[in-house]
Amino acid sequence: MPIALEIATILAMSMVKFFFSPMLAHQLGYSFLETLLFTSTGGCLGTLVFYRLSGWLMRRSRLRRLHREIAEMHGGAPVRGRRVFTRTNRFIVRVKRGHGMHGLAMITPPLISIPIGSILAAKYFHHDRRTLPTLLSSVVIWSVVLTAAWTWVL
């Protein structure tokens, strides 16, 4: 695989599912510092992209929900069922209420994906100017931790 494609793959994986990207980079033969650089860059890019897109995604979701409700009011079949609270949803709500923005930022890269964590942070903490720097620093911290862990394990 060409080097540019390998790096692009590591960056893309870091943007979406951060936890496994240091393992991929390490298995492709990159050094600790290269892995750290690629995963941090990809994770930060993913955070920036999804944090900025979250306003558009939330508006689109709200419009779809309104269209569904209007269709239901005018004789359409109800498409909405009971809301399902999974274990993951409960965990995220507990972290948000108990630990706030810092708790959400710390569980975003390793446990929930960067896109979901960035969108949730923008939804609940958009008013706080420290949200984006907190998310980005969390990505860098987890990049160091996971790169060191995968280097030590493998």
C-alpha cells in the first residue's frame, strides 16, 4: 500500500473510530511519534468537522421530526414509537449530568465515536467557548495514552 494511502487511512480511521487507529498505525510500521502525529491530527480534524457540522445536522433532524409530526396530524400513519433508552444512552446521560463537558470530552475518543461525541458536545455545550478546546485536548491526551498502550501491547 502506498504511504499516502496508509496515512490517509489512519487519518480517516482516527476521525471516525479513534480507539483502533493507533493499533493500525503501529501494525503498519509507523513509529511512536508518527503514530501520535497521525492519530492526533485525524482525531482533531474529525472533532472540528463534526462539531461544525452539528448545527446543520441538528436542524435537519428537527425538520424531519416536524415533517413526521405534521404528516401524523393530517392522517398519516404514526411512525413514532416509544423512545428506547439503551445502556449506552443512559451512560451518556449519566456522564453529561454528573461530569458535564469534561466528562463527555474524556469518554468521546475511546468509548463513543468522535462524530457522536462532537455532536453531543455541540448540542449540550455550544454556549461554552471552552467546549471545542476541551474536546481537542481530550483527543490529544487519548492519542498519547492509546499510542503508548498499543505500542506496549504490540
